[in-house]
Amino acid sequence: MSIELASYGIKNSKINYQLSPEELTKKMVELGQGEITSSGAVNMLTGEFTGRSPKDRFIVKDEITEDNVWWDGNINIPFDSEKFDALYDKVVAHLSNREVYVRDAFACADDSYKTKIRAITETPAANLFIYNMFIRPTEEELKNFGDSEWTIINAPTFVANAEEDGTRQHNFSILNFKRKIVLNGGTGYTGEMKKGIFSALNFIMPVFRKTLPMHCSANSGENGDTAMFFGLSGTGKTTLSADKNRRLIGDDEHGWTEDNTVFNFEGGCYAKVINLSPEGEPEIFAAIKDGALLENCKLVQGTNEVDFTDTSITENTRVSYPIDYIENIAVPSVGKNPKNIFFLSFDAYGVFPPIARLNPDQAAYLFISGYTSKVAGTEAGVTEPQTTFSTCFGAPFMPLHPTKYAEMLSDKVEKTGVNVWLINTGWNGQKQRMSLKDTRAVINAALNGDLNNVEFRKDPYFGFEVPVAIEGVAQEKLNPATSFTTEEAYKENAQILAAKFKENFKKFEEFATADLLAGGPTI
């Protein structure tokens, strides 16, 4: 199948269309852009940027976005449409007269929402990432693909002139909803591409499709019940959703439709691999094989074995692979009958219990808050617990005002009767982390319906309901106050955390309903 790129402004380029993972891997090695590891996966270095650059992510402000996007100036940063057009012309000129890689794929596993994506990339590595992370069309679908709905243009070696081009510095990721383009330049970090499409869908789904987009993982049980896991980095989202007794729907980005279906936006997984081991996360470890793309990993000197403990390049070491590299998956990546939602928080104050049940107002409030903690050692300069809030558990990717997503979630919780649970994967009062064994036990109790008829107590500071006893979990662990040396110490920490929630929520108060405000701390 032959294609042309002149309509994009890319001229006289050698076009590599729809290359296989094997061909792309071979290209990477030939160009000195990758190294084959002992497992068969290829490892690449992304250069200057080993993660997303949130301050360099922009949205073009035009008649589509002007009155809909929440222009907070920090996450959703406006970009002039004329500046975009001029920068776009520069990027496609940069890609002209050289070898480029083109791939057609889909986003959204539900056929009713399937979105056609075309990615034009400067490097074979970026194209392999697209192959892994988006939904791969069949030969028949490819023949009838037609025009794409969204285009990703990725040029990591293009350097912007901030003063002339309107960017903050030399790298950028820009969404243009009118032209339906994700434009990336100056960065080799592949995650910018998938997060660009995710951000676009986070605007399109609620505004035009009445569907709630979610930064969460999801799985389904033998009875067809679906569970969703929301959580920021380090809270265990990927680990807890990879359950040998349940089918994985997806590990990062989903939509929840009006007819109560949950579907994966992606066709792959993008997992952190720092300190990865076959014992701790066997499913991810086994997926690192031919076709998988490792990023910024170090190899053991003199070998091609990956040292997953090495953080000398970054702690954000990653792997992308097709979702069918995981054995126990839902096919297609769609779930029905949502029954349980889990909000995962690393609470460094020891105040949250291992599990608590939330009412719809509390669910919406905690959803907007998106609470976790950075603890000593996770980042340079962090010596005491630092409270972190990321709205809707994915602030950098949410173009609308957070209350829009929270109200949609609250409405769905009320209409479906889905259970919403708060899970503390962080510390108790002695700064001891909740064990994975106990966390799985409380989650399994919720999934199995074991908590439907148990006694609950009301938390005095946050108002949510806490089970008094769960089989297999020591009873004192369910009451965080017992892990503090004194009642006064527990009370002090609870008041500090409640105050931080209230302070964080002030920026949402003028947009929030009375019910939503009632979901916050009770003190």
C-alpha cells in the first residue's frame, strides 16, 4: 500500500509505511538508536528528556477550545493558532527530504468510539512505540482505513526557537483541536505522543460523546464485573490491576460510556520498570521480549542484560508492549457491568485506613483531589512527606475544568450503584507501609462482595465508612489510630491532612455544587 505525505507539507521523503516490529527494531540497531537486550526487547535512550515536560504542553486557543478548556495557565496553557501554523510548517519542512516512518492505528477499543490515528515519526523507535501502544488494525481494516481523524507528528531532533515560535523553550507538545493534530518536537520521550492523544480524548469524550474519560487501569472478573483502579505514580495502579484471577482490560486510559461500558483507549501498556523483578511483577517481566521497547535502561557492563535497579539515567525507566503480551486479558479490551472503583492513595500521614467506602459526594471530592504523597528519597530535596494533589488522578491530561469530570463520575456512581473505595497503599502511624498482601486482601474482599454485610464505623475526620473487621486482615490494621503512639498524635496528623485537602480544594469551590463540597473532610 502506497501513501503520500505532500498533503501534510512533507515533501521528497523516503516513506516507511506500517513496518513490522522486527523491521523497526532492525532499523533502530542499524541507525545506532537501540540495543537488543538479552530478553529480545530493544532498549533506547530518549536523550535530554526522560519524562514528560508538563510546562511545555500547550493547547491551541480557538473557537473550539476558547470557552470549553479550563485555561488555568499551569496545566492547560494557551497557544496562538497563527504561531501553531508557522511552527507546523517549520516541523514538516524539517521532516522533508529525509527518511520518515508512518503508521496508521486506532484509539478506543469499543467499535462505536474507534478513532483513526496516523503517526508520522522521525525515528523508528517512535513508530515502534505507536505500534505497541495503539490498537493495531487488521489487514482488512488497513485496506479501508481512509483518512485519519487525528495526526501525530513527532520530530525529536527539531529544535524550536522559543522567542520566534511562541514556545517556552526548544521542546514542545501542542494539541490543535481544529486541525486535529498532536505536534511534538525537541524531545525523544515517546510518552508525549500517547498523552497527547489521551488529552485530546479527554476533551472529545465528555464534550461530544457523553463519555467519561479516566486515567485508570481496569480489569474484569469471571462473572463479567468490571473494576477500575485510579492512582498516581507509586500507588500500585498497574500492580494491583494485574491480577491472575481477573482479565486485564487496560492499565492506563479508559472511557466509561452512557450505556455503562468501560473500554480501553489503547492497545498496549507503558509500564515503569524500575526495580522490576519476575517475583514482584511477573506479568510485566514476561512481557519484555521481542517487539517490546525499553526506555533509558542501563545494561550490566559487558553484557546485554538489563539492570532494572540502575537509576543513573532516570528513575522513570519504561517499557511499552502490546497488551496481548499479557496472558490474561479481555478481548476486546472492553468491560461491562462496573461494580467497584478503587482510589489508590499513598498516605504518608498514616491517617487513611487500608480501605474505606465512599458515598457519591465523597467519591467526587476525592476524585477531584487526587491525593497521594511524595516521601523522603523519591526526589532530590524531599526529606519530609509532601502532600501531592493531581486533579482526577491525571491533572496534566484534563483539558476541561475538573468539576466537569467529577460531576460525570458522581452521576455515574449514583445511577449505577457502583461501589467506590479508598485504598491506602502508603503508611500507618509508625511509617510502616501497607503490605501488598493486606492491600490485595482488602481489595479482594470488596471485589468478592464480602464487605456487603459487615459492620462499618464512620471516620471522625473524613466521614467515610471503614470496615470494622475483614477476614484475613488483623483488626487493628483497619483502625489507623491504633498505629500511633498516642491518640493526640493521630488527631494532629488527621487535622493536618484534612486542612491540606481543604486548602487544595479552595480553587474549585466557586465551581462546585453544595453536594460536592459536602464530600470533603468533616472538620
